[in-house]
Amino acid sequence: MLRFYVGLLLLIVHQSNAQNLVPNPGFETTLASPSSAGQWNLAQPWDGINGTPDLYGRNQVSLPLLPCDNVDIPYNAGGFCDERTGQNHYMGLQFDLINNQREYITAPLVIPLNNGDIYRIEFYLQRADSSRFACNRIGALLSNNIPIQPGTGVINFVPQLEALAQVTDTAGWTKVTGVYQAFGGENYITIGIFRNDNDPQLFKTDYGTTTAGCTAMNDHAYYYIDDVSVTPVNVTVEIEGDTVICPGQTTVLSANSNVPFWWSSSDFPNDTVALSVDTIITPNAPVTYYLNTDFKTDSVRILIVNPPIVNLGPDTLLCEGDTIFLDATAPDGLLYTWSTGDTSSIIAVTDTGTYSVLVDNLGCSTEDSVVIPAFLENPFLTLGEDSSYCFFYNDSLTLDGGAGISYLWQPTLETSREITVLVPGIYSVTVNRANGCRRTATLEVQEICEPTVFVPNAFTPDDDGLNDIFRPYVNNVLLYNFRVINRRGQIIFYSENPTEGWDGTYDGQDSPIGVYVFRVNYEGLDEDGIKVKKKMIGTVTLIR
């Protein structure tokens, strides 16, 4: 099935850069300027068959002796007509629609057509002012040889392209165009009317005789011909437009095609639902749309996606210094756009105002908003600055959660307003206010005690289990070393472990009774937490 159109063809892409297989398509190459009617053979390789087509040229060589021999441009025997392309020539054909007489022009193609390839056939018509009749079915025949015309009668071949509507315009050119899939070997193009006068599809309008000088046109249809082309077509058939829509939404499907097409759908697969480039649809269920041509088909599936369900909750108040998390998470939400510019599903809000979010899933979206009009009173809560205490020396600290209706302390889990701290650590309290607001405060309590050292002045290493070891007793030291020195200045004992002491021997032998010197070096923190170094030197008496 082939579909051809006259005038504005419903195409998106025009193959303007394809090779034209018609030689001398605008009749511009001539052996000489025409000087009278019937000189079609000046525009070689174009030829008439048995009729006498007319070649028209600007600046005719000689003035015509007879009105019908006026083949000048723009004023001539048929009236007024400029060339379509603004050059110098066009051709004229005369059709006697009463006596079944026809004129044809024919030309060999540059190369034969290829089997299965698609070609665009195109030419332009303008009805002469003096033409009595207007008609349709002026067409183009592609054939392997020059068709045979019986005298000046009708060539009884079916052309691949015909003007379906009557061409009536006498002031402008009408394009006749269509596409054709070649059988292969077609080597000639012939233009004319390939139907008999009594053919029911040959429509004629009789405008009556004219007062033109060329009375031969008074009983005929006369048409100017220009810009004939046969060009290869790389068929494009594509559907453009949104294919995912929301329930009740309208979408537009656009045809991108360089050949004639028609729309159909899976709901009505055998019906033509549209012929326009853009078709507007509002489906209530998934449906497939087809862009059909005689050569190929494209299709798209239209899906209907329900919008995401989004609920930010009711309008609410915000506690001073608090944060509200607005959650727009939807299982089918793919893109989140907040009025704040955020793109996550959850945002943190610390100020009053109106907050809205648009949640989209493949182009179907839902919007919701929430208003936070004012702040609730929620005074700042503090437990003081981080502090240092020495619980070793029985220091204590009382922490106060301030005004509230309930309290929860960490890590003690106490629920009173005040607690007493006896050990170092990180303490926090969450206080609930009467208006529903809550605050949390945290305090770190460190223990810092100054180091202490006690050294006995005598010991009795007699293995009775009492006072057998001599060592200093230290607290809150960071680094420590202890040594014992005899009268000769020898270090007879040394240790960096506060739990180790001297047992009164040296090199495996009991040391003699007497007085010995000791020295203790140690480091610790003072009451301000600053590291200090100290030492203690004294004597001890060994008694046995």
C-alpha cells in the first residue's frame, strides 16, 4: 500500500542532500532558448512521446507570430507564471479531458533504481491562467523503458505518484510528492495523466472558456511543470514524547518520519487514529502506540505511574534550639526537591517557616508542605564547664538539671533533678519541659589528684612477714623510679614499679645492719592539671 500527498506533506525530515536521479530536473540546461510552442526537445535529455510539450524560457529569442507560440517567462500564452526556483525555464503540458488526448514528458534516470530501496518522487505544478479545466491525477511513472503511447491517447500504466487533489492554484506552485519502494531496474520517469477521461477518480472542474489570446487552451487543462526529482530515502520512523505519565494526564506523541505515516494503537490496531505529526492522548490504562509506514514501524508503550504518597504531617511548633526532621520518604520516590534546595528524603529544620517538597517517580510527582509558625520556649540547659576533681581525697560534685518535669541522667539512669558525682566520667541529663520541649546537656568530669609519696624510715627483713620489704607508698603518679644506695655510693636496688621494694640483700647476700640512702623520682599532675616532676631523698635503717 502506498500513500501520496499533494501540498504540505506530513513529513519531519527532508532528504535535501540526497542525490537527484533526474537529469536536468528544472529544464535549465537547454540547446537554445525556445522561440515557439512545442520545443520540449531543447531541454535534453527530456523528450515528448507523441505530443508536443512546451518549453518556456525567460527572454524569448524572437517575438511569437501566434499567441500560442508565446513561451516567454513570466508572461506567455497561458498567462503569468514565474519560475519556481527563480531560474530561466519550466515545461508545459496540455491535457484534453474531453477527447482523451494527453501530452507526456519523459527522461532517463541517471542510474537505474535498486530493488527494495526507497525513493522520493517529487515535482511541482501550477495551473495556467488560461486553463479551462483544473484536475487531479497528474502523476509520475517510473518504468524500465519509455512507455508506449497510442497516438496522442492515454498511456495505460499505473503511475507510482499522482496528485490526489485537484491542482487549482494559478498564483503559486503546488508540490506533488510521495515515496516508492523500487522493484529494481526502473530507468525512466514520465510525467502526465495516466487515466481516461471517464475514470471515476479523475476529478475535473470546468472554469469555462477564457479570453486569452491562445484559444487552444479554452477546451483543455494546461499545467506548468518544474523541479522534478527522484531521490534515495534513508527511511526515518521514530516516535518522540513522554511515555510515562500520571493517571488522567495528557501527553503528546510526535512523529519523526521522512515518509508518509499513520498512527494506530493496541486498543484499535486496525484503525488509523491520527495522521498528524503530533497526536494528543489521555490514556486511562497502559497502551502501545504505533507509527506506521509502508516500510517500517516504530512503537512506544505508554505507562501510567501512580504518584508517590507523601505526608509531612500536620503543621507544628518548634522548640527553641531544637531540630525537627521532616521525612518525605516514599517507597517509589526517586527524586526529592525541597523548597530549601535540599534533595534528600529527610531534612533537618531549625527555623520557622513553610517547608514544601516535590517527590517524583519517573516524571509523576506529588507535593506536600508543612508550616512551622512559631517557637516554643525552651531555655538553654548547661551543667557547667568540664571540671576536674580529686575523688581520692573525698571530693564530690553535685549536678543540677534545672527546671523541668522529668529527668534522665546518663550513665547513672537517675531521674532526680540533682545527682552527686563520686567518680570521673561523662554525665548527661535530658530534661523534659512542661510545654513538651526537651533539652540535653553533657559534662565531662575528670579526676586530677596531686601525687603523694610516703617512705618508712626503717624495716626488718627477717622473714617474719612483718615489715620485711622497704618501698615507698605512692598515689597518683604517672612515672616513677626508686633506688637504694649504700655507704660506698653503690646503687644496691633500683625499680620503676611502685609495687616492688628492697628485701635487704645485695648480690644475693644479706646487707649489714645500718643506715642506707634512698631516692624517689616521680611525675604527676598538679591541681591545675599541669604535669610536674618531683623527687624525695632520705635514709632508712635496716634492722635485723
